[in-house]
Amino acid sequence: MLEECRAMSLNPTVVRQFFVMLESVIKEYEIQPKNMYNMDEKGIQLGMAGRITVVVDRDQRGVQTIANGNRELVTILECLCADGDALAPSFVFQGQRRD
């Protein structure tokens, strides 16, 4: 879900201004495509069931599901270069404490 403040600022004028400023910085510092990267992450839960069907009374609010707690949060990182290269996906798992 997109936050309201982000949704309100996502309009053609703001996007155009961003790319004008980006182009200016690229030219000023002579940044080559091989030195420009974009990275994004996506969090997923391992051990969670897929879609489920829940039948409830029409007036019921706040439907809850039961989970066994056997889940693990994992972050997947993707990184692409402006010259077309792509780095291998990276996975970030929860760390373990060593006492």
C-alpha cells in the first residue's frame, strides 16, 4: 500500500522535476551508466500459507487467522545497472546471536 504523502507527490510535474535534476547531476559529474545502479528490496515471509478462504458473518469486523509461528522473514535485494548489467539477487536472513 502506498502512503498518502507519497501518493500525493507522485504526479507528472514532480516526476519531471526529479528527472531534470537527475540529468543535471549526471552531466555535472560526468557519471557514466556503468556507475549508476538501482536497488530495491522485497520482504517475504517463509512458512506462511498461500491464500485461504474464511467464511464469516457479514457484520463481523477484524477477521483474524491462526498461524503456528513457524515463519521466517527474508529480504530479497535486486540490483540493476544503467548499462544493463544485473547483480545476482541477494537474500538477507535473520541473524543468530552467539553468546
